Amino acid sequence: MSKIVLITGASRGIGFALAQQFIDKGFTVIGTSRTGVLQKSPTDKLIAKKLNLPDPKSRAQLANWLAENEIKVDIVVNNAGIGPDLGGEKPEEESYKATFEVNTTGTVFFTELILPHIKEGGKVINISSKMGSIEACGTTDSVAYRMSKAALNMYTKILTNRLEGTQKVAAIHPGWVRTTISESSSKYAPLSTEESAKGIIEFVMGDFKTGTFWNVEAQEMIGW
Ligand SMILES: NC(=O)c1ccc[n+]([C@@H]2O[C@H](COP(=O)([O-])OP(=O)(O)OC[C@H]3O[C@@H](n4cnc5c(N)ncnc54)[C@H](OP(=O)(O)O)[C@@H]3O)[C@@H](O)[C@H]2O)c1
């Protein structure tokens, strides 16, 4: 039986490229988006599911589906994320809350529901950002986005401690990648989604140390 990877936010961007490349490596991919539609038509190797991270019912529906079908996944990639205040100078309450609802709260509580459905020896990969590194922060912009990823990094560490000896956990900076997450990313980012996904998969399939915060672009660890 082929290995199974669950990727959140697989409708486009980095998540879609990850789905494509995991399929090429022989995985079965469960890919999510809010509509349950991905760029590519579903096949027996690509299962599209609905997931709206801020919605507890939506999170529970996906976890229940895994339970009902007795599916245990090998890898979970928490990739879905938003950045409505990317480049903004000051926090604004509505976009701040929306950012945390997806990048942090939704991701944390989705992961908690999914943990019983991850195989022993499996992996939890949180797509974070070097913008969430407290040590590396020397600017004032993108307050909500940076804070949401810093909080996700802390959850990564806590999960690492909790899952020690059973599953491995990592946070990844995927590089600056040409996607529609922000206008400047779509125009100026140096990496394609395919290049980023390739680097992420190399790291995930390698023998990484649990609890690592990895920069795919620079191929080195990042300070938290
Ligand atoms: N691009 C970069 O340069 C960069 C740099 C560092 C980190 N990252 C991180 O990489 C990850 C992927 O980003 P990307 O650039 O590929 O972004 P993207 O192209 O905008 O894709 C975001 C994905 O998240 C999903 N999503 C959005 N809102 C959601 C919600 N409420 N519930 C569930 N899924 C939701 C979207 O699916 P639907 O809208 O179809 O539901 C989409 O598949 C994010 O965590 C981002 O923070 C990106």
C-alpha cells in the first residue's frame, strides 16, 4: 500500500506543488482546500477534501472521515496559511484575527484532531516562515503574520516534546516563493512553487532531527 500524506491548502501555491511531487514519488495525497476543489482533478492518488481551518465543524468532518475510513497517514503537512497584513506597517484588528484563525488556532486544533490518525514513525510538518523567527526579526512590518508564525513555531516545539519517540515534527521556511499569498510574492519572489516543494520534500524524506526549524532556501537551520 502506498504511503499517505495529508496536505492542507493544496489547491494552489506551494501546497499544490507539494501534492504533485508527492504523487510523483508514489504517495497517495489527501489535499484540502476550502471548497474541496484542487487545480487537478481527483484520481486514486489524489483525494480532495474540504477544510476551512477556522471552522471547528469543518475540522471535525475531515477527522471523522479519516476515522470512518480507518485511514492512518504517514505525513501531515500543515501548509495552509494566509498573510493579509504582509508588508503592512501596523496591526489591524480584523486581518490580525483572520491570520491567527488560519495560521495558528485553526492549524493547532486541526492538528490535535489529526494526531490519532498519524502512524507511529510518522511526521508532522508545519509550513512556517523565517518571518516568524524572533531571533531573525529586525523590521517592523507584517505584525500579525510574523506573530502567527512565531506562535506556530512554539506549537512545533511543544509537539516535538509531546511526540518524542513516536513521531517527528519540524517547522519549515519554504523560501520566498512566487504565489498569490501577497502581491510582492507573486511579482518578485525568486523561487517557483516547484523549486520550493522539491526542497521541502528532500528535507521531509531525509533523516531530519525532530524539532528542527529548517530554511529550504538556504539549506540550513533557522534560530527560533
Ligand atoms: N509564498 C511565500 O513566499 C511563503 C514564504 C514563507 C512561508 N509561506 C507559507 O507557505 C504556506 C503556503 O503559502 P502559499 O504562498 O503557497 O499561499 P497561497 O498560494 O495563497 O495558498 C494558500 C493555501 O491555503 C489555503 N487556505 C487559505 N485559507 C484557508 C482556510 N481558511 N482554511 C483552509 N485552507 C485555507 C488556500 O486554499 P483555498 O483558498 O482554496 O481554500 C491555499 O491552498 C503558508 O503557510 C505560507 O504562510 C509562504
